[in-house]
Amino acid sequence: MVTVLGYDVGGANTKAAYMRTSSGVITEFQTTSEYFPFWKRNAEQLSTMLTTVKHRLAGSTKIDCVAVTLTAELSDVFRTKRDGVNFVLECVCQGFDCTHIWILDVDGNLRSIEDAKAEPLKVASANWAATGWMVAQYIQNGVVVDVGSTSTSIIPIKNGKVAVTGKTDLEKLTAGELVYTGSLRTNLAATVQSIPVRGKLSRVSSELFALSGDVHLLLKHIKEEDYTSETADGKGKTRAEAIARLARLVCADTEMLSEQETSEIAQYIYDKQVEQIADGLNQVYTNLGPQAKETIPVVVTGLGKDFLSRKAAQKIGVTRIIDLGELMPKAAALVSPAVGVALMAATKLDMKALRWTQ
């Protein structure tokens, strides 16, 4: 029997997955996500949060291994990524026994804390590698589109292996494998520079007035409880409050624009967001060959899997789309990297491929 805890430590959200295995079968599985904005917290709070999450998922159960992937090192509270990686590793060690911690690198390897500290840039922003590895256990060829709260990872899989062009964030942005748009936290001024309003094209304000979560709340893609990050103005997450924030994007308010006009603004921004993801996805498919869209499926996962990933795949003409929930428990879709790194660690400890209970 093996018990494993997987963490995906992001700059805004930390996601976790707990699994217990027995005789090659995953017999227990739990996931959770915690909003933890690094720019507002400190080291003591991170260590406490990690152990609190452990108790939430596993209670007093002894954990054989903690496996970690991270993207929090990109937060601007750190001078360099090296500083960010070392900060997170120290916090993980404070909460758990360092001898039973593995850190995922961009090549899909689980490393010791010491190895990760020696080469911090090899473990920076490697969470896509966990998701890609996990999906590659179930399909031989495909392209994973994981839309989270902040960004979109596009991960090609070829012959049962992750086949990305880029390893760093910079390389992945260039290759179309990372698109910085997400379901909740994207500044809408980064998605559009102008919007049709009353038959004319209006430029937008570059102030942080509204976020992508407001668009998807207004269009009913998400519910209030799904809007887990902070709003741009620090106010609530009702439809009326989202409408007010969206109106400010064009320097207006709810007395100047009708609800219908604001809804049209939201729809326009949504279409542009789908286009951004489709553009990256198209770039990845172009590298896979001329008939790739007809033969290689897209696997959708993340909070935006249905209203962003799927729509982007449809837009570029992909003929087969697979929901990650068809391959494994549905809960895995919202925390894919955490599940992936936990599954990777459990497989390594069990020394065999694992299957889910039916």
C-alpha cells in the first residue's frame, strides 16, 4: 500500500491531490484547491497552508511521499525564479520530511530537494509536464489543452510521450504551448484593445477594471462559487457586480450602458479569448503535420475545459475532443498537474502502472 500527496504550487492557487494505492489500484482519491496569492502572504503562511491541506485530504494518515510541481516562482515578489523556487522548496521542507519529497522537473523526472535546489530552473514551471505525462498513460497521441484560472497550457503527446517544443515559459510562449489567458484572472485589457459599442469601435481602458471571471460569470460559463480568485475591485461576485466591472472597461457604468450592451461586450471578449487559445493550438497542430487535426484528438481539462478549451479546438477544426473526465475521475480535471505529479510518484513507488477503481 502506498499513500501519496501531490501539490501544484501556483502563484495564486495551490492545488493538491491525495491518493492511496493497493495492489496496483488507486483505492482512495481526493482533491482540493486553495486560493493563496503569493504577493499577499509569507513563508510561514505557505508552510501552514500546505500542512492544513494535507490534513483536509488525508487526515492523520502517514504519507509515504510528497510530490511537488510549482509555478509560483514567476510571482513578482521574487527577484528571480531561482529565489522563488528555493523559497517554495524551503516551505515544503518546513511542512514535511525532506527525505520523502520529490520535485518534478521539465523533463518529467522526479528529483530530490537537493537536486532541485542545485538546478532550480529545471524545476521551474514544470506543472505541464505532470499533466502531459498523466494523459500519455491513457492515449498514444493527442494534444492536451489545460485552461486554468490564469493561463493555458497546450501539451502535444506523440507515441505515448510528451513531445513539447519548449521547456521554459519563454520557449513555450514562443511555440504556442503557453497562452497567457485563463478562466478567472486575466486582465481583459490584455485580451482586447478595442470593443464594438453601439456600432462604433471603442478603445478600452488599460486599468485593472475587470477580469475574465466577470465575462464567464456574466455568460453563465461559471457560477459564483467557481469564481475563487479576487475580483478586480475587491467587491462581490454577483451578476450585477460583474456587469458594473465590465462597463468600466470602456470607461462607462451601469447607467450609461444597458445590461444587454454589457452582455454583448462580454461575448465579444469571450470570442477573442477563444481566438487566442485557438491561435496557440493551431501553431502546435501545424508542427504535428498536415493531417493532424483529423487524426490527433484534443484532450480538454482545467476550469475552462468546456467553454474555452473545447471551443478553441472546434474553432480550428479538430475532429475529436476528449474530456479528461472520460479517462479518469472527473475531479482530476480541475487540478490536473497535482493529480499528475501524485500519480507519477505513486507509480514510481509501486513500480507498476496503476488503474482507477471502477
